[in-house]
Amino acid sequence: MSTLKRLIAELLWLGGAGVCAWFFPKTVLVIVGLGAVVTIALWRAEKSFV
């Protein structure tokens, strides 16, 4: 039962993100872009410690 609840929650989350992306495409692009920059920066920082 927990798996079904988690699947439904994930689908609702994805649907909500899709609705936001449909109505606010520029905002979503900025958020995704910032997330990509932060991810790359963290990846490079982690790689420098190894």
C-alpha cells in the first residue's frame, strides 16, 4: 500500500510541476537553470576533494 501512495504522490508532484511549467515557462526555465548551475558547481567541488 505504501508503494501505491508513493506512486500517486510522485505523479501528483510531477503533474503540479507540469502545470507550473505550462503557465510560468520563464520562471521554470530560470529555476531549472539555477539548479543545473548549482549541481555542476557542487559536482566540480566534490570532484576537487577526491
